[in-house]
Amino acid sequence: MTKIYYYNSFKDDVIESKDQNYQLKDNYKWLHHNIFYKILSYIIYYLVLVFSLIYAKLFLHVKIKNKNILKKEKGYFLYSNHTQMLGDVFNPFLICFPHHPYIICSPSNLGIPFLGKILPIAGALPIPNNIHDMIKFKEAINFHLTKGNPIIIYPEAHLWPYATFIRDFPETSFHYPVDSNKKVYVATTTYTKSKLSKKPKIIIYLDGPFKCDSNLTKKENINKLHDEVFKTMKKRSKLNNYAYITYKKKDN
């Protein structure tokens, strides 16, 4: 029998972090040019990469399909459904190897004991608390793109473990690839029944690229990329064949 989670809307936080209301400090830095920080970041990257491989293969039983489409790509955006607490942190390191992924996330992730301190060094880019810091945030995104590194975005925003359907998400995050004129790829996490465990095996499907159209306006391109990503995720989600957790809307 599967677990049942009840929700009011797709904006519900089904899983909350230790400090869900964590706020970034006023002097928070998204970019660090200190040589010692860079060395530490380099070391952390490879430690996380090794841990990601072990965790994905031994505990999550992850398979990645169509990885070859990213083989020669540099500096792109990768959109994915948000269904794994740790997997969504570590799987991008395997998907994007040999490039270092930088993951746009909620500030609440930095409130997680111990792990929250490591996440920014590993590549987390927490969303600013205010518009004033958005300039620095975008500068960091563009800096990493110019270095050939991918930017990971979970447009559903809220973590729903093992969800086998795609939740509606806004066009908000699609201005990033339009502003930088970068390609967009999609990673859809799906679940299939395992013979060895109650938890399902994970298959991640990669699709793309999707590009901006020079004949369209900025708004039209944002809508275009949103629709292409959403339709691709919906199509891939039909490959789910096992629900470890069932989601039901509460009766109002």
C-alpha cells in the first residue's frame, strides 16, 4: 500500500526544511573570487560528484536516458520536475558531468543543518529576498554560463517526493534563458517498480534543445519555452508505472 499525501494546491510545501523561513543575510554573496574559496569549491565539487555516483546507483537506482545530447553542450539551462529531496541536489552532477551544475533554489535549503552550509559552495544559487539583490543573482548566473556551466531550475518550486505527475508551473523562470539567449534542456524524473525494493527505480529522461526564436518578442519566447518544457515533461511523465506516494487534493 502506497503512502498518501493530501494537498490544497500545487503551491503547498509537502516537505519542509528545518528552517523553512530562512532568509539570506544582507551581505550574501553569489559570486566568490577568493582563491581559497575557489579551491574549496573545487574540492567540494569532486566530493559531491563521487557521493552522487554512489548515492544514485546504490540507493536511488538511477538510470539516465539520452545523456549524449548534453555531451558537447556548454552553458545551458536544464529544467526538471522536483520529486527528490537529495536526488535533486546530487543527480544534476551526474547528468551534467563533466561540467559543474549550479542549481537555483529556495533560501530555505540553506537552513538545513550542516548540508545548508555546504550547498552554496557546491553550487546552490539561492533566490534573492529582494529585487535589489536580483542584479547580483543574475550576474552570478551569467558568470557561470560564460564558464560553460549549466544552470539547473526546478520550475515546480516545491518538493513533492516521488510525484508521478507534472504540476502546473508559471513562466517566471523562463526569462533567464531568454535574457541570455541560451539553449534549454529538460530532465524528467520518472519512477518504475523495483523487484528488489519497495521504493521504485528512477529513470531520468533528457530532451532538447529548445531555443529562442529571433522572430518572437521576449514575452512570446518566454511562453514558447515554458510550453515546450511543460509539454515535454507531461509526455515523459506518462512513462511512470509505479506510485510510491499517492497525492490527493483535500476536500474544501
